[in-house]
Amino acid sequence: MSKTLKNKKDKYQKEKDHILDFLAREVTCSVCLMIPRTKKIPICRNGHTTCKTCKRMECPVCRTRIEDDMFSPLTLNITDLLAVSCIFMDQGCTIKLKKKEIVNHEKKECKFRKLPCQGCKVKFEAFTLPNHFLNCSKTLCEEDVKLVETNTYHYYLYTQIVSCEPSVFKLENSKNWFLLCADVLEDRLLFYIKHYSGEERKETFSYDLKIFNEGKTFTRSMSGVCTPIDMEIVDAKKGGFTLDVNIEAMAKMCICIDKEYNFGWKVEINLFQTDS
């Protein structure tokens, strides 16, 4: 690229950035100082913009009345052109993206978003979850798990059927954490696998899951896709991500370990990395 062409390109970019900065100031809500995200953006008769959540009877700038049916299509079009700050910017996130992209970042990628621990149910910032897994008293955690050549992870689990603690394991030399969850829903014990890979879910995994007793006289199995770590059990069941086992049938066929009615069963997991 010639120096003259590069200078023209740099000049064009500076002019473009200047225009976008000016437009951003013009459409920023004067109450929360954020760029409105809703499909309908309220304005007063003098053209001042507010967020739908910040809207009041009077304009915070000029004190004229804001009518319920006054919205600005022009402001909406302008906000679609602008980079919007992440809602977790006060926590330290510096990411800015277009409105259609920032929501996905906030829900699935931002390292400052809150994610629940499946064991203690407390929410933590995404980037702190791995350290929490290692110390949570409500999870069974194992680091640096080695998969055998067939990508199989063998696991023996015994617990009370009515209070199953999740098993957390991290693959060796990776940021991939997996949670084997067993939740009670009505008369069923629902098994499913959640996946967490750092702040962003950059990789996806599918699995073969088999639950069986010592003599393999009781066996249940399924193939599925690992769910995001924040997916609720009801949504996982609706999406077909769970292996459903009748609690009464499982209690009859699995070994009773002790007088506390801890039942033992074996778990076999085959993990397969899929294209993201």
C-alpha cells in the first residue's frame, strides 16, 4: 500500500470515528449514560433521547413531557451503527460491539458475567469458577483427567439418590471443565453433562453416557451434546439433553453402600470434541 493511499485511509477512518463519536453522544441516554438498546427508543418533542427503562413523564434534559407514543426511528438506526459497551463494564469489561453482537458476548463470553456453581448454587464471575471448583465442598472435583485412547472417562459414583453432588473434572492440558450432574425431578433422576472452557465457550463437545450397576444388570445410556454451564435442568430436559432414569427402578438395582442409603453406580463417559 502506498503512503498516499494509507494516509487517505487513515484520514477517512478518523473522520468516520469522529462522526460515530458525535452520534453516540447525541443518542446517549442522559439518565444512565448508556446507548439505548430497545427496538423503540423514547424521545421528547425536542429530540432528547432516553432509554425505555429510564423514561419518565418529563424529559430529564428540557423537562418537556414525553408522550407514550413518541419514539425515534432515526435514533434506532443510529444506535444500530454504534459500538455498545458491555453491561459488565463497571466490573472491568472493556469490550464494545454492535447491539446485535454485544448481547451474545454478555450471555456467553464475558468473563465478568455471573455463572452458577452446580454444587453450592452460588453465582461467581466466570473467570473465577475454576478456582471455586477446586474448593467447593458441594462438588466432587478431579483435575487433569487423562482420557484413554477411546476418549473414554470411567467414573464410579456413589451418593444419595435424593441429593446427588455434581462431579467436576478437568481434562489434562486444557481449559475444558465438565460437570456430570444428576438432578432429581419428580420421580426421575436426570443425568446430563455441562461444559465450561474458560471465559468463552470456544469448543463444543458431544458425549456418550452410560449408567450401570456393578453386574451390569441395570444399564441406561444416551448420546448428547454438553450443555452450557448456566443451563437450567428444566431447559436441559426440554431440549433433550438429559438421561432420565426412574428413581425407584435405580434404587432396586444399584448397590446400597451403607445405612445412609447411599447407592452406588458406575458412569462411563465418551467425550468427542466437535467443530464450533
